[in-house]
Amino acid sequence: MFGGKVFGLTRRQHTLYNHSREKEAFFIDTKLMKNLFSKSLSKKKLAILSASLLVFVSVLGYFLYEGTKKTVALTLDGQEKIVKTHAETIQDIFKELDISLGEKDYLSLAANTKVEDQLEIVWKPAKQVHLVENQEEKTYWSASDTVEEFLEEQDIELKEHDKLTPNPETELKKDMKIDIQRAFPLKVTVGGKEQEGWSTSTTVADFLSQQGITLNELDRVEPALTETVTSNALIKVIRVEKVTDVVEEPIKFAVVTKKDGSLDKGKQKVVTEGQEGVLSKKYEVTLEDGKEVSRNLVSETKVRDKKDKVVAMGTREVAVQVSRGAAAPSSQAAGQGGSGKEFYVSSTAYTASCNGCSGVTATGLNLKVNPNAKVIAVDPSVIPLGTKVYVEGYGYAVAADKGGAIKGNKIDVFFPNKSQAYRWGNKRVKIKILN
């Protein structure tokens, strides 16, 4: 700088020059930046355009892809589901869903059916089921909804009296156990009345309960309630009851004899008539099906006492007068009737229950009431009634009876039972008159 000049310019000129240069440079830089910015903006637009085009194509492709899918309504084990698919067959759809089709599964359409729009498909997987029939177990696979459908599917028929567990309406579930007990015929008698019935393999108690047969406290059952019922068995329900029976029985009176010297020998007179007493007996009676099987005496009460019959026996000797022209009795007969005389007679034996016997002697002695009495039947013309005698092999006795077949020197000896009478038999014995 010389004398205020810059390269021949004044300071002012220099300043104006610099300012002009700066202004020019600014305009040059601005133009350059505009050119550069315009070029950069074009490249960005191209990139955006390219990206937009790519997205558009992709979206268009997606919508075109999705738009060509078929809509299928699926019911999978009771759950509804809508899917869109390009699968060719139903089997392909299940492959896409990663579901394996089992041989026993239920499929509403065949697996190789071609897929069409708005197709409806129902699929139910098979469940393992255990069927026990009369204690024999088998395993099945089934897609049935209920026990009843399963039995129909397997063609298993139930009869009227068969027992099924669980009931037919029960929903079929995985690993379910189904029990069938087949009914068989049998007979049952209740109170002596027979009827036919059906039963499954159960106890006698359960069978009676199923039949509505109620047992009373004393009833008896054959076989026992805990026994298992078998085919064609006979079950007996014996109705047992205990009742009270009151019976009045007579008390037999005895015939008492006493000597009466005011009466001729061989004659008798009733002094006091006999009267039977009354005994009330209370019994506990056991009945089975209405029939008496046992009777136990509980108590007895005397209602009326008996009165014995008293008979007077004549002992007065009667003098025998022989009229003129009348023959005297034979010496044998006269001798036999006397006191202390002994002679032989033909003897037989009898009992109070013999044929045609009433049990009461000619003198009124009841031999059934007095079974131990020593009595002989005689011919009163040989041995008068009331005579005391001693019979060889028999002992002391009274001639208190007579009989149509007892004639002459013959007697009939009384015994309380037939065995003793048979042992006596028919024999000749010696008899001694004591009075």
C-alpha cells in the first residue's frame, strides 16, 4: 500500500471492489448450491418412487394371493374355526393345521375331497374306550358323542333287563370304562308263591332290592343274602312270623271207688259226679309261609279245678236161697266165688284203647285217667264185680270190668300199653279170691 492506494486503488475503491467480489462470490455459491440441491432431490424422489412401487407391487401381490384363497368352515372336536387356504384337498388342510387324522376319527367328508369355497368340515378325534361285558374286557376306538351312539356304532344290543354303566346319555370320554352285565333268568318264591325274574351277576340282597322285595325281621332267605346270584337259581324268601295261641284244655277227673257195706256185693252207686277241670295254655307259635313249624309253651293257668267221680262199691254178702225144685249151683262155681279159694283160669290182656273199648270199666273206673290201675275183666257169675283177687304173674287186682267174650273161667288182664298186653299174651294162670 502506497499513499493510501491499494494496487493503484483508493481505500474506498478497494472496499467497494472487495464488496463487489464478495457479492459475486455469494451469487456464484448460491447458484451452485441450487444446482446441487436440485440434483439430490431428484435422486431421493426416484428412490422413494421405487420403494413405493415395490410396496405397491408387494401389497397387490399379497391381496391377489389372499384373494384367491378359499374360505372353509371347520368344526374341530366341537370348536368352530374359519380358515382361508390354497389347499387342494381336505387332507392338505389338516396337514397345514398340523392335525393327524386317525383311522377311527370322524370326518364329515372324505379326506381326499377337493376343497371348495365355503366348504364345511366336521372332525371329531376317536377316543379309546374300554368295554367290559360279563367281566371280559375289550378296547375300542370311537368318535361317538355318547355311550348310546358308541353301542350303536359297534352294533352292541342291550336287552330289557341288562345293566349298563354309565347310562346311555353319558358323554363319551377318553379312556372311559363301559360295563355291561347281561341279565339271566331265575326263579324266586316269596311266601310260598313262585315267580320268574331276571338278574345280573349280583348278590341275593341286591337282587331282592331290585325286585322291590322287602324282608321282615324274622324272614329267612335261601341262599344267604351275601351269595352271588347264578343263572336258573331258585331264591326262597320264607316269611317267618310268631303268633300267640291260647288253648283251653280239659283236666280229666279220676274215678275213685270206696267200699260200701250197705250195698250188695257187685253193686255200685255214684256218690259224686265227676267234673273236668279247665287249663288255659299260652303258646308261642312259629309260622313259616303260613304253616306252623313249632309251638312253645309260654305259660299255663288253671281256670277251673277238676272234681273226681266217687263210686261206692257194694261189699255186702248176699245169701243164696235155693227154692224147691231148683238146682244148686255147681260145686266148682260156688267154690270159686268164695274167699281164699284158688283156681285156674284162661287169661288174655287188653288196654283202654282196645277195639271197641271206651276206656271206662263196667264199675265206672276211667282207665285212661288211671293207667296204673290193676283191673281184670271177669264173668260176674263166676267172680262178682268188686272182688279183690290175686292173679299169678300180675299181682293184686280188682274185678272191675266185664266183657262179652269173658265167659266162665276166663279173665282179661288190663295193661296201660299194647306192648305189655302183647307180652302177656294168652295163658293159663292161677287166681286167688281175697274177699
